[in-house]
Amino acid sequence: MPLQEKALIKRVRQRARGGSSVVTGIGDDCAVLRVPPGHELLVTTDFTIEKVHFRRDWHRPDAVGRRCLARGLSDIAAMGGQPRAAFLSLALASDVPQKWVDRFITGLLSLADEFHVPLAGGDTAQSPVGIQADIVVVGSVPRGKSVLRSGARPGDQIYVSGELGGAAAALAR
């Protein structure tokens, strides 16, 4: 059974590192972020849902945590931005072991450390079933420099890392 909300938040706060963009982070009603002058904000959100995006019996919790954050970081990179902060909302069923949650957080925070992205807040809730994680990543890009899908033109190159559709194909089995 996972920790109660306040204990879980305290544990995550102790492990999460701050960053130069975070004025006020985990523990207040809102995070306060500093954005470089002349920049615009980028905001993305992605769900990671048990039995849709992963299965506890197939995937290591640290890998699920890393992938959760990687999805948001990828969106910021695709827009040409620099990540500034991440926010994690986590809904957990009562049958989720705290060890699983700790390893999930370890994976997420290890990727956050690699990319110097502070976990600046989020939310926790009890879920009636399974695990749902929503990651919000805030980034910034110099004003007018966002790389938009609408800017694509015939003849442009597309770069992909990994195989497309691999995760969906594995879960469909």
C-alpha cells in the first residue's frame, strides 16, 4: 500500500532537486517559475496509464518513471525549447506497493537530473484501480522561435529515434 499523501509528498520533496528556474517548488499551492527574458512558455502534458501505456508485470517501475518524464521532455525538444520544470500528478490504487512508487520516482528523478529539470510540484490522489501518472513539463523558447508542426514543408527531413509503434504493438498482445 502506498504512503498517505502528505508522507508521499514529503518523501518526493526530499529527493527532488531544485533548479534555477524554480523560485518556489513542491509544498506550496503553486510553483513559482522564473523564465528568461525574451522567452515564451511551452507547456505540455502527457498521461501514463497502467494497462494502456505499461503493465506492472512487464515493465520495471524505474523504466515507467523515466518514460513518463521522457514523453514531456520530447515534446519540449520537438518545439525547440529548453525544459524549465516538471510537475507530476500521481493517482495510485491501494494495492500499489510503496516500493513500486519509490522505484518509479527514482526513474523519473534520474532522468530529471540528467536533463537538469527540477520536479517543481504536482498532485497525488487515490485511484480506484491501477496507476495513472500525468506529467506536465514547462519549457521556454526564445520569442518567435518555436518549431511548429505547421512550419513543416514538403522535402523537410524527419528524424526518429527508436521504432515507431513498438510500445503499442507490445501492449496489444
